Amino acid sequence: MPGLPRTLVYVLAMGYSMVENYTAHRLWTFSDHIVTKGSVWRYASVVALAAIINAVIFWFGHNIIQIYDLIVVIIAGLAVPFITYAGHRWYTFKR
């Protein structure tokens, strides 16, 4: 998007990504074709918790244990998807 500030483009991209991911998880991953009351807020809370866990893993691994940052990113990248899947499975799209 030429001419727009990069921060605005980033925020728009993140917003689009969240809507697309929610829809894909609801329809495909968890086959939940009915939007239940509160599922959007539950989705946002699981995503926010995952972002916090990711940041804590990175901070702890890189600043406290002093592991090379790429290794910490790989560790977080392997751990956080399991946490988000479990959160969405048993909290966001519960029946």
C-alpha cells in the first residue's frame, strides 16, 4: 500500500490476519460452523495470551539464560502453537 505509513499498514495487516485466522479456525480446524456468543472475545484472549507467552519465552531465553535469539525464536515457535491449539480447542470453540 504505497503512500500509507508503515505502522498503519502493519495494524491493518494484523487486523485482517486475525479475522482470517478466526474464520479459518472456526470453519476448518474445529468445524464449528455456528458462531457462539463470546467466541470472538475468547479467540482474542487466547491470541493475546499466546503473544504474552511468546514474549516471555523470548525474554527469558535471550535475556536471562542468554541463549542465541534465533534458537529462542525456534523454541517459542515450537511451543506456542500447541498452547494456542489447546486454548482454541477447549476454550474458544468449546461446545
